[in-house]
Amino acid sequence: MNPNEPSDSRTEWTIADAKHYYGLKHWGGANFSVDTNGYLMVHPHGDSATIRIHDIVTEALSKGHKLPLTIRIQDLLRTRVVRLNQLFAQAIEEENYAGRYRGVFPIKVNQLREVVEEIQDAGSPFHYGFECGSKPELMIALAMHKDVESLIICNGYKDDAFVRLALSGRRLGKSIFLVVEQLSEVRRIIQLSKETGVRPLIGFRIKLATAGEGKWASSSGENAKFGLTSPEVIDAARRLKRAGLGDCLQLIHFHIGSQVPNIQTIKKATVEASRFYCELSKLGFPMRYLDVGGGLGIDYDGSRSNFESSMNYTLREYTRDVVYNIKSICQDAEVPPPDIISESGRAIVAPHSILITEVCDRISKTSVAPRASATTKCNPLIRDLRAILNNSHNSSPLERYHDAQQKIEEANNLFNLGYLPLKEKADADALYWAICRELVPSGEASTYAPEELESLPRVMAEQYVCNFSVFQSLIDHWACDQLFPVAPLHRLNEKPTVDATLVDITCDSEGKISKFTDVEDVRHSLRLHPLKPKEPYYLGVFLVGAYQDIMGDLHNLFGRVDEVHVFLEDDEEDGFYIEDSIKGFTINDVLGFTQYDGHLLTRMMKKQIDRATKADQIKPREGTRMLDEYAHLLKGPTYLSEDKQRQRRTKKQP
Ligand SMILES: *Cc1c(COP(=O)(O)O)cnc(C)c1O
């Protein structure tokens, strides 16, 4: 048996096993699957039109792109927009609801122009609008917005310029709402409306008593930084009336945080906000819209539970519950039902984007096998460890583990006291790790593993070094332990045999993925395939389209990765084409962000090289070569990249 592979009695492995193990049926829904050759497939519309993700990578590489790579499946983005709008329309019809759905896309969740354009295009039949939370986002929304039937919702803190910008939008005939987040904004809006002579459309964000749930729960509740309390609502409403702007107040808004795992939280919040809506309506304000904010989740682990990386409801259930609860509260209060707005960002954009990385190395405790026995004058300690490895005494796994523990402790003590030379310590360590490797429980449900051995898979897991930065591409995994599904793009018809965690190429020990999605629990290692020499091994990290791109940072100056935008295309043999691509940052780019100037640095290098040449430390030709290389690298990628001559060929697969 290969000492690097965990033992496992069952040898056959099927595509179904792969789908099950990597959770594709769960988090992937109708959008991801595996073909008979073991390749990961994306189904952008959830139907039979598919793209092999490995083909996209091959094509991107042939176009000169480098890994890591972000792949955007634009058709999948469209599917999500259409689905949300259709499900709301369906719920409205089923409930015989008298209002409409007028969704908006919150730009902050993914601001990339190509993403926003695609969403706008897919949403145009539904009059899908924009939500913005800052001046730059409002400037995007204002300029791109064409359909006067669709809404622009302005949340977030606002200064005079922000309010003025929104008022000019009103002058252009747009339905643009200023949502009041705090009392001081009411005064500002009243004053600027007077100054400009433009009547605004106004909404109130309510600070709900309903506490949020999940990782981003602090967006709501009494200590939230946004929203008006009920006395403030009354005060603000009175001020508007007094200023003659009473009829501008038409919208109630709430947002209980992102990725709300529990549908009960959403129902409660909807009910509470509907009550505010009805009361304001009864106070004589011409209320028209109820905005239920974001929070619609993504089932990252596929468990359909109220675990923080999951959600215990479906998109359909969400739309029905929102519509139903608003309807019943309004019915009871005899208030005409509002048009419903949702600001679902994560649910729209998360699925369309995939991060591709290549495993470029591995770190293993058993990379060097124990030396064959040197029988003569062998240290008794080593002899004992070897006996445990060979199981000469026919002991139980737990017994062997205990014996090995004892021996390795002895070895460490002897080494520290100066009685064990380094060579023999190396023998002892190698034997110890080989024993631990053998004792890793097989993971088969049928075999019972004693508790003390349960941590062994984690301890013995290999580390696969992947060419990417967690801080740039998966910031929420580092910052708030958010889990993303990970799976190989190919070889899924082969049995994976290596328990591994993933480490990135930053010089930061936190730059790693050591928690993985699982339907039942969190996994602490992921079973992957052994690396083959001269054959790249690609991993995909999925559902990364929301928030990650823009919140990523420049830790270690890696920065933005290459990116391709993929469309389905019947006429192409492999079913797709790459329309746009965006280059990641060059070294020169990231140096610029930290106030360095590439030319200046090159000149500083030249001075030193000239000096060394004059001093005969280096030959002139060598000096020129060094300088050329330096200047050339400035234009190159920040991530690991193979030398041209040594580059491994990736052939198109059958
Ligand atoms: C961030 C944010 C959203 C988007 O939330 P998701 O959970 O991603 O849908 C919507 N509305 C407001 C006010 C926000 O701040």
C-alpha cells in the first residue's frame, strides 16, 4: 500500500460517489454536475445545455490567461435574475395579491460593469432596478438606468452631494427613493428639496425589534447602525408633513442582514415591517412600497438547515412567505397592499462565479519514507518504533497509537538532552508519522474508530499548496469563517485518496482553507486525488460571486486575478465562448497602489548594477540581463507562473 494513501476497503468509485462526496447534488442544485468522463459540468439554465468547466480553463490558458482565474458564467447570472422575478410573480398570482414585485439589485454585492449590465439586461422584462449605498454606486445606477418603470433605491449614509444627485435623478423622471437611515437625513432632504425645488421620493428604514440571525445579524435590532426607531419614525413623519413633503413618504424599508439562515426570522421581520407600513398608511401618508431588503440566502453547504452557511428554505418558499405575510397583515388592517421590493444580492450573484486554482505543490508529513532498517547497532527506540509500524505484537490500532506516542515522546526528550543525534531523530519521526498514517481511520461508516484516532485524519492531512490568495479571493472565509464548496474540475471518475487541506501562496499562516462544506457537519479536510507529475490538477471554489471580488485585499501584493466571461453557444463544439476577459494585476500595478513607481525602481536597480559592473563584480552582459529581467517581471503577474520554456502543456481532453 502506498503510505500516503488512507486505507479503504472498497475500491470501486463511481460518478455518483463523486457527486455525493463533493456535495454537487446539494449546493449545486440543477446547475452543477459531473459527466461520465469525470469532468465537472455547469448547467447555466439548469437544463441540458452544459459546459465542461475544464474546457473553459484550457481555452483561457490558450488565450494567454494565467491561474488563478475567475470564471463568470453569464447565463447562470441571467437564470438567477429571471428565477427570482418569476417566483415572485408566481407567488403574487397564487396569492391573488393586488400589488406587484419591483426588485432591485444591490450594486455593492458585485459592482463589476459586466455583471451589472447582464443583470440589468436579464431583468428588463421585469422592470428590475438598482439599489445603491454610496455616491459612486448611485453614479453607476443613475447613468445605467434606462427603464423609468424600474426603481432606484438609495440606502446608506448620505451627504448633500448624494441627496442632490438623487434629486437630479428625479428631474430626469426616475423613480428614485431616498431611504432615510437616520433622523439628520430628514432635515437634509427637506432643506435640499427646498433649495432645488425638486420633490423627492422618500422611504424610511425601520430599526426592527425582530433580531436578525446568522453571521451578519448586527444589521438589525436595537443596536444596528441603520434605521429609525418607532419614536424617530413618528418624529420624521411629522417633520416631513410640516415641510409640505408628507406625500413624498411612500416606502418602508428593512434589512435584517445578509445570509439569513432561518425563514422564521424573515417572516417575523416581514410582519413587523408590514405593521409599520399599515400604520403610516393609516396616518394619511400615500404609502406604495414595502422593501424587504436583502438576506435571501445561498445554501453553501447544501444541508438545507439553519446552519450559518446554509438556509432552511428555498427561493420559492421565500417569495411565497414574503407575499403571504404582507398580504395578510394588510388585509387585517384594511390597507391596500404595497408593491413589493426586495434587494436580494447574494442570491442573485453568488452562483455565477467560480474561482479556479491549480495545486502547485504538497506538504506532507510522510514525504520521506522511513529508512530501511540498519540492523546493526540500531537504537532500541528506533527498533521499538519499527516493531510498532510492522505491528509485530499484533496490537489493536489504539494500542499501537499509544505505544507510538510514548516512544516519540521519549525520542524528543533524548534529542533535547543531547543523547539522540539528528539522524536518529529523523528515523524516529519518519517511523512515527508512518505509523500514524496507517492508523488513520478508513472513514467507512461500517468501521468504528476510537475517539483518540478521530483527530488523525486532520493531523495527517496533507497540505495542497494552491496558486491563489485567500485574502484576495475568499476574504469571507478568512474574515468570518464562511464556507465555500470546493471540488476538483476533473478526475472525478477516479477515487480520491488523499485527505488534504488547502494552503495559499501568501506568507500568512491564515492563508488556508481547512474547513469544508459537508451536508452533515463541517469537514476539516477534503479528500482529493494524488498529484501526478506533469499533469495539472485544477480545483474550483464555487458560489463565490457575491462580495468576495471587491472586498478582497492586496495582502502580499497579489491582487486581482485574471477573469473570463463565458456565454453558452450552440454553434461552438464545446458549447461556449469567452466574450470578455480582464487581466489581473501586474506587479507594476500593485506597486503603484503602494506609492512605488516601476520606472523609478528600475532606475534604482540600474544604478546598483552599473556600480557592480564597474567594480567588476559582474560582467556587463550579465548586468544587462539582470536589468531586462527586472523590467520584464514588472509587466508580469503577481501570482506563481511557470517559466515559458518549462511550462507544462495542457492538452485539450477528449
Ligand atoms: C448589503 C445589502 C443588501 C444585499 O443583501 P444580500 O443579503 O446580499 O441580499 C440589501 N440591502 C441593503 C440595505 C444592504 O446593505
